[in-house]
Amino acid sequence: MADFNAYTDLQVADLLRSGDETAFKFLYDKFWSKLYYVAAKKLNSTEEAEEVVQDIFLNLWRKRETFQLKVGFENYLATAVKFEVYKHRAKRIKLETVSIELPEVAIPYETADWNLYDIHVLKLRLDETINALPPKCRLVFTMSRDSDLTNKQIAAELDISEKAVEKHITSALRVLKVRFGQYLLLVFILKGWL
């Protein structure tokens, strides 16, 4: 493996853009702890900090082919962590708003004893959660998942914008994530949505 410490940031960025996984791993290993520390301190949550750092690196890898480094990685990643922390704080505020608007739905999974729930109960909880969504949000979400319609098809059928469709689906997914937490993927599999 190359000694990336001898490379300039621009050289590493070029390698990353070409899909060099070792260059990506170098950046990940070099900056993960520092970014995690900053995020954990600002969010006061180790779980959210891990999510922030993973999102930063996931986005970096996804956008690697078009990635342009204007400053060093230190500055780029410092900005990225500030932005992701801001997004997580905004998400936290929205989740708190959802909890106020839908208190019977937004029960964090940590407060429930999920070991007692069997598959049938999970399905019932999912149906209850979806039925408690605001009507338009519920309609858009079920059209998306149960009828397997695209956002464009839903927008045309309901005479709303695709952005509005995306907003309703995102809101529904946010409520489901709060309600089911680590079990959300299992619930989606049980419903045949994956």
C-alpha cells in the first residue's frame, strides 16, 4: 500500500476521484476519530456522532467521481462535520415536533421492551403507526410503498409537486424510524417493502 502521508491532499483527492479505495481508507482512518470527537462534543450523543461521521464518509465516497477539493481535507472535513451536526440538530428538532404532534406514535424504541413483540405485533404496530400519520402523508406513503408508484406517478395522481411527495414520504419514514428504531429494516422486510 502506498504511503499516502507523502501525498498532497490534491493527489489523494485525484486518487479518490478515480475510485481508489485505499485512498478512501486512508482518509477514513486519518480523520474518523477527530470528526467523531467534534460531532460527539457538539451533539452530546455518541450514537448521533457515529451517524454523522458515517454520513460524511458515505457522501464523500458516493460523490467521489465528481469530488473537487478546493482546500485541504482538514478544512473540507471540518466544514462537513459542522454541516452534518447542523442537519442532525435540525432533524432532532423535527423529531421532537413529531413527538409533540403524534405522542402516541413517537415512542422511542429504547423505552419499549421489543423482545416481547413477535412478528404479528410488529405488523400491527406498523399499521397503527401508519394510520396515525396525517391523512395526506399516509396516502402518499401507502401509494409509494403498497402500490409501488413512483414519486412522479403519485404527484400526477394527487395533483401535487414531486417535492411535496418527497416531503410526505420523508416525514412518514422519520416517524417510522422513531417508532421502530433498529427494527425498521425488519418491519420493512415483513411488509415486503424491500
